[in-house]
Amino acid sequence: MKTCVWYEEYIALLDRALRNVEAMKVIRDATDRFFAARKEATSRIKRFKELVEKLREIRREAIERVDELIKMVKESVEFAGGAFHFARDKDEANGIVLKICEEHDAKLVVKSKSMTTEEIDLNNVLESRGIEVVETDLGEFIIQQLKEKPSHLVAPAIHIPRKRIADMFSSILGEDVPPEIPAITMAARRVLREKFFKADIGISGTNAIAADTGTIFLITNEGNGGFVTNAPPVHICIAGIEKLNPTVEDAFIVSRLIPVFATGQLMPSYISLITGPSRTGDVEFVLTIGVHGPKEVHLVLLDNGRTKMLRDPDFRDALMCVRCGSCLNVCPVYRTIGGTYGYRYVGGIGIILTAFTEGLEKCAGPAFACTLCGKCTLACPLELDIPGMIEKLRKRLQRNGYAVPRHKQILENILNYGNPFGETPH
């Protein structure tokens, strides 16, 4: 049988993942804790079912009105004194960010956690131009230093044992950092604190955007998001068009429920609301832009295949996803192979997004790894039919030549011999 490169490469990745027993134990323990905490949190929230129903209404309305919301958010951002940019693909997005950095002669960029910047490979683009990029989310910083890829939507370093992390910080600081979580977090504080105030530009993603006010919602626990979006003189937010919500009240509900489903928190430590650059009217009540916070706020709204997904009735519902990662916490495949179950975006929902943002070859291997068990749908606050979308995606993959060799052989055996084993009838 002819060698199938994409398949052989993915099988090799799976083999390595399955041999990493320690990492898989860490992932299973962490996802168990997330799901247990979620059950506790949902039982403590009054009118929880009503809130979830409202979330579904908001996200359904948002994807149905995307074109209108893009125009609305542009007007809102500019009215608030910010700058709006629309990027059709990753090259345009990177070009916009690079231009802003070069206009400000940026030498150091600090970042808050953003899967969208992972999608467009922003760090490598900036570093190729001599700009230092520092991830400030602890998990992302660990991933960056170890030159690995994120393995979870909300906990990117979930697969890395604390001993390895402690060794990394020991190397950076030139002193022994014990493999204890408080010691590790204090080491991160020492390493990163000075970066916030020396940075020329802060780059963040967003958890939700209110189109009617142009407000960027940013959920964090560590406090780094506040520093990234406040300390440098320029803030750039990069977001996919699916992060738009009609009103600020809608974006509040989205932000209220994401941490519940993501990590089982009733509320995160911080929810930052950013509406344009800093300003004051304290001197003769004359409005002046740029006080303690950034003088400039840029919103870069990214398409990169999302409009194509929106127009596709088989997959448009995937844009309703709020990226809480709850589906990963119950997925038997993810809990066995971790971040190998995907390309940049992991899990079933990540596979679907990858098909449109990266192309079919990048999602082919993971798409055929799904068991179609349906646990993701049960865990999803929006009840997205992820297995149904995966089945449809598999059919498209097969039509485009991405068939698992063994499956193809079985089909040929059935057609030629009347059985899946290729045995000649007696």
C-alpha cells in the first residue's frame, strides 16, 4: 500500500504521546480536578440554567449577525478613541501588528495568553524582526521557554510536571528552585515583573467583545493581563470574529460563565473591561487621551477562514464556542494523548476550527482519532454537536484524499471480496 505521509507522521506523534506516561497522568489528574470543581460551582450558582440558556441565545444571535457586529464594533472602537483593523488572514494580521511595532520602534513586547496569536504564529514573526516577545501567563511562559506547544485551551502547560518546570526556573535564575508550586510561582513573579514596565507594547487576546461599546473583556487569574494591557504605552488586542457579542450585557454573561465551565471557578480573580485608551478630564474637564494606561489601543479582528465556516451550514455552529475547554476535560482521547489531539487548537472543537484556519491536512490525523463518544457535547455549555461535525469533516477529508490507509483497505476488501478481511470466498 502507498505510504500516506500525513498518517504516518501522526501515528509517530501518537506513539511518542502514549509513551509519555508521566505527562498523561498529570493531564488526567488536572482534568479530573477541573470537572469536579465545575460540578461544585454549578451547584452554587442561582438561576444557573437560566444563565446557560441566555448564553446560548447570545452566541446564536452573535454568529447570525457577524457582518453587522463587525461594522458596529468598528464604529464603537473608533468612537472610544481606539484604532480598528480587519485582517482577512494570518499574513494580514501579522503585517498589521508588525507595522504598529515598527512605528513605535518596539524592542520588547509582553503578551497575555492568546490562542489567536498562536494560530497566526505571531511570536515567530516578531522575533524574526528582532523584537523580543515574552509570554507572561505562567503556562504560556513555561511553554515558550521549553519550546513546546500549548496542550489545553485554558491551561497550556497542563502536561508538564512541576519538577521539569522547577528545573527550568532554576536554570533561568541560576539558583535552586524547589519543585513546589508556591516556589515556582514566586520564581515566575521575579522573572516577569520587570518585563511589564520595560515593554514597548502589550499584546492580548480577549474572551469576549461587546460590539455596541467596543469593550474588550479579558479574564485572568494571575493578574498579568492587567499589566500587559495597562503598563505599556500601546495595547494591541487580537481576536477572531467569533469573539463578538451584540451588547456589553451579553459579553458580561459570556465572561461570567467561561470560568465556571473552564476550571470550576465561581468567578476568576480578574475580569478586565477595556474600552479605548486611557483618558482623563480632570484638568478643566477637557478630555485628554493617554494618562497612566496606554495612549493607544488597537483591535485587530481576524477572519482567517471563519467567514467560510460561517457560510457552511455543517460547521457554522462551531463559531458559537466560547473556548472554555470543558469538552477537553471529559474527552477520553484528549485525556490519553493530550495536546497531540490537535494541531494548534486541540480537541474535537479545535479540529473543526483547524480545518478552516489551517487546512485539511493539519486536522486529518486528529479527526480520525475521535471516538465520537459524545461526552464533549454533554460537557459543552452550548451543547454543540461536536461528534456530528467530526463525522461530516471525516467525509470531506476522505473526498479530498485524506483517508486512513487501513480504512481504505477494508473498504476495498468489502467491495472486491465481500468481506473486510480480503479473503477469497470458497
